[in-house]
Amino acid sequence: MLRSLVQYLVILSLCFSGMRCNPSESASVNTTQAAESSGQSSDVYNVAFLIMEGVYNTELTAPYDIFQHTIFREGVKPMRVFTVANTTEPITTIEGMRIQPDYDYLKDEFPTIDILVVPSAEHHLDTDLEDKAMLDFVRETAEDAMFVTSHCDGAFVLAKTGILNGHVSTTFPSDIDTYRKMFPQLDVREEVLFVHDGKFITSAGGAKSFEAALYLCEYLYGKTIAEDLAKGLVIDWNLSTVPHVVVPSGS
Amino acid sequence: MLRSLVQYLVILSLCFSGMRCNPSESASVNTTQAAESSGQSSDVYNVAFLIMEGVYNTELTAPYDIFQHTIFREGVKPMRVFTVANTTEPITTIEGMRIQPDYDYLKDEFPTIDILVVPSAEHHLDTDLEDKAMLDFVRETAEDAMFVTSHCDGAFVLAKTGILNGHVSTTFPSDIDTYRKMFPQLDVREEVLFVHDGKFITSAGGAKSFEAALYLCEYLYGKTIAEDLAKGLVIDWNLSTVPHVVVPSGS
């Protein structure tokens, strides 16, 4: 706790009040080497999206699209995106859309996961936190993954597994108080769109799920690729205007 | 053409250069009466999303989520959202997600459509424009619908049916030139996030698809509901900061 209280680097771009700062030093643009040396697959990043009944559309599709569109950019190691669930039957999102998962994480073989994304779902504050098999899947995947990211209440799932202990995180703005009460051991930040601490990137979610995904792309591929990905989705990307927290590695 | 050249009302909030304007006069906050008197279903707005192979995730889910979340707001006539396609077998989005359509518009009975949404799809600039059955569906639905909206290249589909003739519209920024060449009879605007002309709302698409949907909600339900819907998706909604065009009715 002391570490996170004292040593974190707060990069808050208070864009609404006109203040800006430059996070470029903390957002390394060339960490592909780290990925290559960590035993991950070398031709693509395998990015798994953990979905379940009641998943929120936007918190699934926003990062999914940013990451998937890397296959259209030249000169980068692209991301192979896919969904995992505890079934391969269609799941129904909270908005009522029916999505067919690619892999059943309980039964199927699937690619080694480099990046795990946990979008929010309807029961992430209650019954999903009692789903031992799902929590075990997240905990075990997190051990070897390069990155584990959450959007909105997906942070509750990460926190419940214990993998966020000792790390700084955030969640959906209206659920910050509940998050702090449920996980009093965590260092929780608010009024930021995302927090990056080690392998964990936790996002406020909603439509701001694009920002966390673009940040990771800027981290992995550099600013130009991130800007290009953003442009494809009609986003004027400038990390320096995005309120966020990056905890320096090794702190 | 002269009408649209001379008489339109341009509401351009040049937020990037700090200029603002107030579109509140054109964005009526109480048009529910108009809906009630037009023969639409009275308890809900039926909102159909036209999907097909290669549909773009975000341009489907962004407006889908904004509209669907109206069921969580008290005191409003909510929207019932559903997808329509030329099949009820799963379709694969351009990003590779598999979505099961709710209705086959060629075979099934489905609710009378009050609002038709046409998200972009991979072949909206080529082969989809040769899909006569789909174009007929759009044209016929548009006749009785209250609103017909497009996101990104969905405007090409609307334009191909002829329903945009005599109306102002926009599309995905990088496809504006192609749009103008393909449909030289149209009055096309650029550097705006959406255009509202009569029953048609055409959006630049991408992540800015939220804005067009929020605009329609502000139009139907008022500013407070739109702000509330936006907050649920971590969007700080203020129409006066959104570059857009509204063509006055009757012009």
C-alpha cells in the first residue's frame, strides 16, 4: 500500500479545466521486445475477451475493434481477437444482443492468451463473483498473460481473484464507492479514464473503453499507429488530453 | 438542391477552435406528440438495426446501447431495439464477431419499425449496393418510419435507395469524396459528426456514432434524459460542443 500511495506516477490531464501534461515518457513506444522475450506467440498477440450472460456491448466491442483493426496496419505485430465464455452457445448481452463465443474456456483448446480483456457484465457486482470456475480462469490466465485489462465493472472480477492486490486500479465512476468498500485493500483511483499498473489496465468503461485500448496500442506500437487506429474510428487521439494514471514499472 | 444550398441551418460547434453555438432551438425537446400522432406504436419505439455480413461492431453497438438503455430511464417512452438481417443464422461482423439476428426481414413478421438504423458494413460501397432485396427493404421501411439513421458508410445504402435525394447528409470522413462522386445529386456535408434533415440522421460513424444516437434521444426525450443516457456510458454529453448540421423542418 505504501508503495502505491507514495511511488505512483499520476498523469492527470485535466482537459476539462484546460490543464495538460505530457505522459509520453511513461508510455513507452517500443515494448515489443518485452513481449518477444516473455514466451508469447511471436507472429500475433492473442487477445481474449471474456464474455458471459449480461456482458455490456460497448465494453466488449470498443476494445475489440481497436485491437482487431491492428490487422489492417502495416508493419506491426497484429492482434488476433476472440471471445471466450463458459459455453459456445450464444450468450445474450445486457442490451439483448446474441453473440456466439469463439471458445469455451472450460472445454476447448484455445490460443495461448497474451492479453485478457474483461468487459463489464450485468452481475459483476454479485453472482459472477461467486463463479469459481470463471475466477480461476481469470487468475490462471493472468499468471502468464502480458496484459490483463478490465472495463467498467470488469475490475470487480479482477479484484475478486486477488490479482489486483498491491496494484492501483479504477472502475466505473458510479461504482467506485462500492468497489472501495468491497475491496478495502486496494488503491483505487477515480476521475481517470484508466489506470495502468504493471500488467493491469483497468478502465472506467463505457464509451471511454476506446481510450484504454488505444493507450495499450500506443504502448505496444507507438503514437502513429494509435492515431491511425483512432482515426479509423473517428477518434481524435491525443493521450496527453486523456485523464489517466500510469504506475512506473518496478515501483 | 437550391433549397438545401440556401435554406439549411448549419449548426457547427467548432469545439476544437473553441467556438461554440447553441443548437437548443433547433433540437426540440418535446416531439413525442409528433410520434404519437403518426400512427407509430404508442408504448415503445421499435428500433431496428439492419445488419449483414461484415457489419462494423461499433457502428452497430454504439447507437444500439444508447437506444436500449432508454428502458432504464423512468418517465420516457422506451425504445425496443432489435436486429434484422436477410437471415436468422449468425452473421459475422468485419471484426469477426458472430451475432445472431433477431428477425429475417425477408421471411419473418417483425414489429412495425419506428426507427431504422443502418450501421456500416464492409461492402457498403460495392456489392451491398447491388442487393435489391435489402435496398427495397430500406426504401419501404423508410416510407413509414419516423426516423432513418445511418452510421459511417451506411449512408451509401440510404443514398442508393434514392431516399436521400433532396436531403442533406454526411458519411465516414475518409469516404466523403467517393460519396460525392457516387451520388453527385446529393448535398453532402463534411467535418460534422452528423446531419439531421427531416426523418434522416446520417452520422460520420465510428466512435462518434454515440453522438448521433444521443442527439436523437435529446430530440425525443429532452436534454436531461440524453445527459443521463450519456453518463451511463461515461460520456460527458453537451450537444453545443458537437459539430453537426440540423436542417429546419419545412425548408
